[in-house]
Amino acid sequence: MIEFSNVSKVYPNGVVGLDDVNLTIEQGEFVGIIGLSGAGKSTLLRTINRMHDITSGTLTVDGQEVKNLKGKQLRKFRRNIGMIFQSFNLVTRTTVIRNVLMAKVPEMPFWRVLLGIFKKEDKLNALEALDKVGILDKAYIRADQLSGGQQQRVALARTLAQNPKIILADEPVAALDPVTAKQVMSDFKKINQEMNITILINIHHVELALAYADRIIGIRAGKIVYDGPSADVTEDV
Ligand code: ADP
Ligand code: ADP
């Protein structure tokens, strides 16, 4: 599903983001990527949907070589990949359901979202996504009235409404309190198990990664320094 073959990424200022990474991730895996700040976790995720270009090596996602994708192909490719950030990136002054429907903006004019003109099937799809993450009852509430954990669930529902094959989550629980962080991690787990979506989560919180991910990848200075089942990880990784 995702294959890094001797991939390196050097930023224009000379900083090495990834250093000769070799990695294969299968469809349906739930991978926790751990490492200190600056280790290269974000860089790794951002090469997958080509928010960042790689400098050398080969990166293949869903059978396509990422660096060859252009224009319409690239947009279509990106629609199959959901992205979740630490700061939920919602339009906080509008309702939860309109936020979820933003997932449709690439195919639908933005003014239709603003005016609330949606296809019935899109609306049902959005409500279904909200149900999946347990906040269906919040559909018509303004996003800024929700707690952090609920807002991250809205972001997750918005991603699900895109019907992605892969979800890349960059420190999705870093801004949440420990109890809420666990709840959001179990939402990711549920989505992974029930929908067979491949999930890669950057997480500096090792215990959370071990508790929820099936596979742990450790990264340091752009190199993969650990890769194995979370059950095999000892405390001192
Ligand atoms: P992490 O997500 O593990 O904190 P990053 O992937 O963000 O690590 O960063 C890896 C290294 O690349 C760091 O040294 C960081 O400062 C550097 N870096 C990240 N993004 C850029 C950029 N756009 N330009 C230059 N250097 C960058
Ligand atoms: P985040 O955790 O959301 O990635 P960061 O503070 O790591 O936020 O980075 C914010 C932006 O700055 C990102 O686009 C990242 O690629 C870029 N960036 C990070 N480190 C550097 C750096 N050393 N030089 C230039 N840009 C950087």
C-alpha cells in the first residue's frame, strides 16, 4: 500500500528530514510513529500525500509512484488520503455538519457549503460519519462550542466523509488532555478495524502509541531506528 524505497528528503536549507528510509506498510495497518521533536515524523507523513516532495529514492502509494502524479491525478490521489492535524483545522464559526461537508468542497463549489445547499446523499454521508465517531447529536451545533476532543472527532468525521483509503494523523492528540486523548485514539482504532483504513499516527506519547497502534515505527534524525509490533516494544524504546 505504502512503500518507501531508499527515500531521502533534504529541505532547501540543507536540513535532512528523511535519511534513506525503507518501509512497507500494508493496507489496513495501524502504525504509530514515535520519535522526539524534529526527528522527521511530520516529514515522513507529508511525503506520503506529497505535501512535501522527496529528494531521492522511490515512494509508491496505492500502486502509484507519488512523484509522477500531476494535476487532476494528484488531486484524485490526495482525496484518497485523509489528513488530521494537532490543531483541528475546523471552520469554528459554522456548524459541525457543514464542517464535515467541507470534505466535498473539491467537487462542490464552496458557496454551496456557505449557503448550506447540499445533496441529500452527501448530507446522509456526513451524518453517518458523525455517527461513526459518536457525535451525531452535535451535528447542528457550532464547532466552536465543542470541546477539543469533540472538535478532533469532527475533523475525523470530515476525513471519513472523503472515503479515504489512508489517514495520516500528525500529533492528533497532542493538544488533548489524557482522558480525551485515549478516547480519540480509540476512535482511530475503531475506524481502522471496522473500515480497514490504513492509519499512520505521529505521536510523541509512547504509552498511547503502544496501547492503540499495532505496529510501532521509531524515527530519529530522519532514520528508522525501530520497526516492529507494539506488543514487542519494551519500555526503553
Ligand atoms: P517531527 O515531526 O518529528 O517533529 P519534522 O519532520 O517536522 O520532525 O522535522 C524534521 C527536521 O526537518 C527538523 O530538523 C525540522 O526542523 C526540519 N524541517 C521540517 N520542515 C522543514 C521545512 N519546511 N524546511 C526546513 N526544515 C524543515
Ligand atoms: P507542525 O507540528 O504543525 O508541523 P511545525 O512548527 O513543526 O508545525 O512546522 C510548521 C511549519 O514550518 C511546517 O510547514 C514545517 O514544515 C515548517 N518548518 C518546520 N521546521 C522548519 C525549519 N527548521 N525551517 C523551515 N521550516 C520549518
